[in-house]
Amino acid sequence: MVDYSEDPRPRRRRDFVERRAARAAARNEEDWHVYARNLCYRLLAAQERSRRQLRDAMERNLVPDEIAQATLQAFVDAGLVDDERFAYMYVRSKFEGKVTTRRVLAQELRAKGVEGELAQRALEQITVEDELAAAIAFARKKAASMAGLEEEKKRRRLYGALGRRGFSPEHIRQAMEAALG
């Protein structure tokens, strides 16, 4: 019988956590400031981020709270982090890139730390007519891919696909009429 109690393979996750904790313990305050600043620069270089996303990333990387807050405030003061700009860009890119609704986008913004008045202003750039046009375009594209199916099966699948995208029953009905006739 094989004995697995002393597996010679490294415990990668545990080793990683231990190494990260050891590096964190060895840092002084100035090192933490440099580390937090570099972390924020690296994250912002990839894409626009909200304050909450940056704060969560620093928390995951064991940055002390007071240093994280000071770093975030410095980035906000410099204009590198702006939740309103983030929300506006996020809504625009998500709506253009993936057919979705204002309700779904509001949930995603809330998950990223943008709520209330800020989220509402960002969502105002999408009108009800834009949502309906997106639903119709999506329904037509989806219906074209289901050309060989019987009518009832096509309707069920199309209704489900539009519903999963977050469209209201009224928009679904109008989109299905436009796509299927």
C-alpha cells in the first residue's frame, strides 16, 4: 500500500502563503508605501479600476489599512482613480461589447463598489430605446443561428437567451416579434 502522508511534492499554495506572509513581516513602513503604490500603478495600467477594487487588491496583498487609505487618497488626489470616470467607461464598454441591460450593469457596478447617484449617472447614457435596439439585434442574430429548428423550440430558446441577458418581458416580446415575425 502507498503511503501519502509524506508526499515529497511541494505544497504550492501553503508555501506561497507562507512566503507572502514572511515578506509582509519583513517590510517596513516605507517599503509598504512603495509596494502599495506599485500595486496600484500595475492594476491601473491594465484597466480603469474603482476605489473599492484597488482597496480590495491591497487588502488581499496584506497592505496595512492606513497605508492603503493613504495610497488611495494620493491616487484620487492625482486624478488617477475616479469612480465616476470608471463607471461611465465601464457601462459604455460593457453595453457596446456584450448585449446586456441597465439592471445587470447596475448589479455589476455595485459589485465593483460604485453605487447610488454615481451609478445612476453612468447608467443614464443607456436609454430604453438603446436597450430595445440591442435586444432586437441580439434576437435577430440568435434567430439566424437557429434556422433549422422548429418554431416552438426556436421561440423557447430565444426567450431564454434574452431573459438570461437581463431583458424585461416587454423587451423580449418586442424583440421576438421583430426577429421571428
